[in-house]
Amino acid sequence: VEASIPEPQRAAWTKHQIKPFTGQDGFENEVVRHVETTLARSMFNCDESAAYAATSLAFRDRLILEWNKTQQRQTFADSKRVYYLSLEFLMGRALDNAMLNIGQKDVAKSGLSELGFRIEDIIDQEHDAALGNGGLGRLAACFLDSLASLNYPAWGYGLRYRYGIFKQEIIDGYQVEVPDYWLDFNPWEFPRHDVTVDIQFYGNVTKSQDDSGKTRAHWEGGDHVTAIAYDVPIPGYDTPSTNNLRLWSSKAASGEFDFQKFNSGEYESSVADQQRAETISAVLYPNDNLERGKELRLKQQYFWVAASLHDIVRRFKKSKRPWSEFPDQVAIQLNDTHPTLAIVELQRIFIDIEGLAWDEAWNIVTQTFGYTNHTVLPEALEKWSVPLIQNLLPRHLQIIYDINLFFLQSVEKEHPGDRELLGRVSIIEESQPKMVRMAYLAIVGSHKVNGVAELHSDLIKTTIFKDFVEIYGPDKFTNVTNGITPRRWLHQANPRLSELIASKTGSYNFLKDLTELNKIELYVNDADFRKEWQEIKYANKVRLAKHIKNSTGVTVNPAALFDVQVKRIHEYKRQQLNIFGTIHRYLTLKAMSPEERKKAQPRVTIFGGKAAPGYWMAKQIIHLVNNVGAVVNKDEEIGDLLKVVFLEDYNVSKAEIITPASDISEHISTAGTEASGTSNMKFVLNGGLIVGTCDGANIEITREIGEDNIFLFGNLAEDVEDLRHAHTYGSHSIDPDLNKVFKAIEDGVFGQPHDFLALISAVRDHGDYYLVSDDFHSYIETHTVIDEAYKNQEQWLTKAITAVSRMGFFSSDRCINEYAEEIWNIEPLKADKPEGVKDGE
Ligand code: CJB
């Protein structure tokens, strides 16, 4: 506000207001201007990367103009905002999305063509923004798209990692990790060197009495690091609303770069301080569904939540409202437990800095936060050791203990004498060392807790959070089934299918209200419609076949059944079940007579996904897939009947090529382990069918699209515990077909058996925790059913069209509207211009 232009001079500003480019001519003008000035190049020196840069800058200029207006509008309307705190935002590419959301892709296409470029090549120049591991990070990205598209006043807060998720290379069948330095040229961010927050670590706590005799805590000493904001504009689809994703980057606190040291010749230690500070935001932890309790990760978490919270509080304070109105202005959603320290930090700001009483502060805090749980896997539930927190965040540990004390007192009051209950629900686990259970802290500090699919939300209520349902009652716990943005996952990934749908529904409005897809069910028997649908699927498969050829050298037949499993490699997701099943298929084909083989359904089995660098079993799975491919793909007897490929470096932009090209995709987690899954939704939305277990969102997908249009198999979640118990304490016999697979591996059919023995013994000797053997028969049989079903192409097509027409529920727009209504209590703010425009942020 201090820097705003005085009233009398504002007319000049209004007169010179910058207008976004219009039309093809305007676009070309901007591209040439950016090439010649921003990039200091010319038409004699403009390659595809320069054309990408200039195109992006032209669109970025547009976005930022809308961003400014959106922020001014929100400030002027004084509307409640939601802040989505996520350590991961798996955004993928921005240019294509920006062109589509703004509605200027056609303009850009013809403009670029006139300037001598193909738009596809230019889009392809962009490096994915890969600030996430898997589903959790991509969900955050889909949510940002929906929040902007639905005109909700919303900000994302995350970390600006210098290195995103590593790039995966496959060398001799093994995964090799290569650093992903993605910031070489990133036109989509705006450094805000004026928006900084000082962040403190370590130090100690002292107490003093203030004037009124109240005790105040002071956190003193320790290290200081500066957080710098980088803003990324997030355009809504077909709306001027442009929200903000603010990513924090760390650097040495000003004054921290020790000029004394520097001048006295201690360059090295002075530079070392600098580097230590920058390390905080240097790299994304590459684990999915696993927490390892590393100090640097805790530092990242606190750095990010402290910066975000101070930013949010600073913004609230400008409104001059009383603190009691904080929850009317601010909703904060915790994407998993990673940002749980935000609860503690806000309480600290209120009581230590702003001088509020504990109860008053705590009441505001709990009304502000909502917590989303994304997993029940025990190894993924965050716990931090008390000594670690004590050292890094001494004041926060005190507050955590106080939160726990008051919480346990209230439990004791309602359940007198139940000491076991107190032990079970305590935020502090009485282990050696003591641990802080972050999920419990998140529950206690939030007003709503949600799971991400119906089964998952039921499971958390009956298992890991059962006691809390008892304590708080069931209303605090709710479900919001995940969703995906149809803009990226239909229109952008599959433009021809989107166009075909629009030709039948009458407009592209289904991209804003996905339930309109149901209109295409009317055309399920329309011969022309069916033919075109079929052609589009085939063209998408041809495109993927080319990609497979380029990246692996393997030639695949686009007419074969494409069977895809792409996601993080994890034992619970059971890629091992898939590759064992694939080996079984190979052995079966080998045992057939030439006559029998003629009747077999040709298949391409496609895998993709990264393994966490320290996850040895997952890496063995990748190795086995590659070795099986090496044997099968060169077996002339088998030919096109079976090809097995592993696609290197699966990421968002590759998913946009792979998803539209599947006939079948695999979502085959052990029942009760996959919280939701979201790629299941993407594949069905693109006209692929699913083979899956009764897990996560597969169950709701079945409910929506009908049992006839999905291939379900395997044991149910309710039976898993008994089966595991039987494996450990009863006799455990392995499925005979699976034993044949094991034998082939052990015989060395797929290379040195030694490398794969751990995969086998996990099933045979170590209790088969993921029920691979229990589900094997049902899995194999279901694939036989799939082969037969696929031979009836007409019926298959009917299933695919019907399934797509019933996928409306799985839009992230539906999902965000549910959060807005049930958890955040926020309203959209449409883009009708306010009369006078007030100052922005
Ligand atoms: N999820 O990607 C992750 N990482 C985690 O650490 C925990 C969960 C996934 O979140 C997705 C979005 O909610 C879910 O669809 C998926 O089932 C879950 O594994």
C-alpha cells in the first residue's frame, strides 16, 4: 500500500494500461517483439527453443495482466480465500494449457505457422515442471486448474525445488537416476525479490512477563534463512480468473553472507553458509508413500509453512479485521500431513507474537484448517522424533506438548479412566525416542478430515483414525472422492476425441460441466460416431507406437490390444503381479501349437513409472520387466502376439501421449491399499477400459459406469487381514500357475535368476504381504476374459463409449465444489469488473 501511486497520477496509469494481444496479428507481433528484444535474437537466429520462449513470454504477459486483475478483484471484494498447502505440484507443461485455457490455441497455431514453426514442435520444447512424485502432486495440480476455472479465490503454496523429480534412464534394464535441473529457462515464474520472509531454526526459548503479568515465550538465537516468493500464474479455463501458485525458494538471510569473513579471506566458509541456506529448497524428496524422517525434510516443511503462514497473516492484517474473523477470510487445506506444522506455527504467531490467549487462538486455528489424508500405509504416516523437533524448532515442540495436554485432558473428561485410549490417541508416541504423530496433530488441529475415495474414507474411520471418530463424532470425518481436470486429461491429451464429443453434445461446455458427457450415450449406436471414435483410438495408438519405437526401439502393432500400467513402482501397486501375469502369458503362448496361436489375441504390455532411488524391490521389478521384454520381444515364434515394453521416464507430458492410447489399463493394488488412484479416471475418460481390484476409486468408477464396463478381480479389502494372518500362521500354498512362472525365472529364462529371487521369495517365503498369489488365478482368468471381449470389437467399443459417457462425476471441478461447500465455506468470485479498482497485493 505504501508504494501505491497517489490518486492524481492514476489517470496516467489508466491511460497507459496494457492491453492483452488480440488475434493472430497481435500474437505474431508479440512473438517477434520477444524474440528481438527479450531474447536479443532475430529471424536469422531463431530456433525452436527461441520460438518456444517467445511464445511462452507472449502468453505469460497475458496471464500476468489477468493475474493482476484477479488479485485486485479479490482484494476489492474482500472475499474469503483458500490456501492449498502442498509439498508437491506436478504441473507438467504450462504453454499448451495456457493457450487452451485462454482459448487462443488456434491463433497461436496459425501464427506460429506463419512465422515458420509447427505448434506441436514448439509445445514439445517445454521441460515439464515436475515438482512432485505421483498422484498426490498431480492431484494438487488438477485442483489448481479447477479452482481457477471455477473462479474460486485460491492460492497454492509450495516449494520451488531447484531439482524436481529425477529423470529416469534405463541402462541395461536398470533404472538410473539423473538430476532434473529444470530451471535453466522457466518463463512461467515471477521472482518477487520484494516478497521475503525471515525463517528461524534452532535457537532457544526464554519466557518473560508482559505488562499485564502474562507470560510470553520468546524464540531466540539460532539460524536465519530467507524465503523468497516465486509466483506462477494459474489460468482458469474460459474465464479471466488467474490464480497464484506461490513457491518459496531459500537463500541466506541478508547479513548472513558474512562480509567480515569474506573480506578477511575466509571465502569458503562464507560461501558455505550461503550454500547451506540454499540447500533447503534444493531438491524434492523422491519418495512416494514413504517418509524417512530426515532432518532436511523437516527443515523444508517448516521453511515452507512458516513462509506461507506469515504471508497469509500479513495479507489478513491489511484488512484490519479482528482476529476472530480470520476463519471467515482464510481457509487452509493441508495436502497430507507434510504441512501439519502450519497448525503449530499459526498458534505460535497468535500467542507469542500477536498476544492472543491460548483458547482464543486455538479456536481460530482449528476453524481455519482442513486435513486431507491420502494413504493408510503405515510406512507413509509421518512421525518426527521429539529430539529432532526439540533441536530444530524448540518453541514448536513446547506448543505441540501443550496442544497434546489440552487434547488429552478433554479426552480424559469424556472417557474417564480409559488410560489405554489416552495412550493410543496421544500426539506423542511413547517410544524410544519419542515421536510426534503428525496425522494425529493434523486431526486435532483441523475442523475437517477427509479421505480421497469412499472406501478409503471408510477405512480411515474404522482403522487408523477409529479412536478419533469415537472422540470427535463422525461428522468431523468426510469423503471427497478425487477427480481430474478434463481440460488437460481430455481436451489437451486427446483433442480429436474432445472435438468428436463436442460435435455431439453441441459445444465444449462438457469441459466445464463434465456430466454433460452423458449426452453421448445417445450416439452409442450411431455408426458414423462409432467409426470415428474407433479411428481416433487407433490414431492415438499409432502415436504411442511411434513413441515406443523412438524410445525403446521396439516395433509394436497398433492393432494389438494395448495393456498399460503407468504409475509409481510400488509393491502395493503390484507391478510384480502384472509382470508375473505377463510371463504366464508368454509361457502359455510358447506351449501352444501354431494352430492355437492363430487364435490368440495379440497384446502389447506397457509399463512405465519411477522407483524411489532407495527402493530396492521396486528397482528389481523394473529390471525384471526389462529382462522379460528383452527375451519376449525378440522371440520370432511369438512375434506380435506379445510385446513387453518399459517406457523410460514416465511423467505428465508422457502421460498425455500414453493415456489416450490404452485399450486396457491396470489398477491392481492389493485391496485396501490404494487410497484412490487418479490415472484410473484418466484412462476411462479417454475410452480405455480398466482391469482392477475393488480398491480406491475403482469402486466408484464401477458404480458410475456399470459392472459390465470394467474388469474387476481379486480379493476384497475386508478379507485381506485374514489372508495375511493365514499366510503367517497357517499353511501358505502358492498358486500352481504362479509357481510355473517362478520356475521359469529360476531356470534363467529371463537372465540371471539371482537378480529376481527377492521378488519370488517375498511371495513364497515371506508371507506374501501384498497377496500376489491369492489374486493370481483371478487375475489370469480375468485377462482371458479381456482377450475374448476384445475380439468382439463392436461390443468393446460400446463398452468404451458407455463408460466415457458416465464419467462426469470424476471431474476435479465436482471435487473442488465439494471441498468449497463442505470444508472451506468459500464462494466463487466471478470476473465482472468492480467499479473502481483498488490496490493489489
Ligand atoms: N499418494 O501420491 C501419493 N503419495 C503419498 O505419499 C500418499 C498418497 C496418492 O495420492 C493420490 C491422490 O489422493 C491417490 O489417488 C493415491 O491413491 C495415493 O497413493
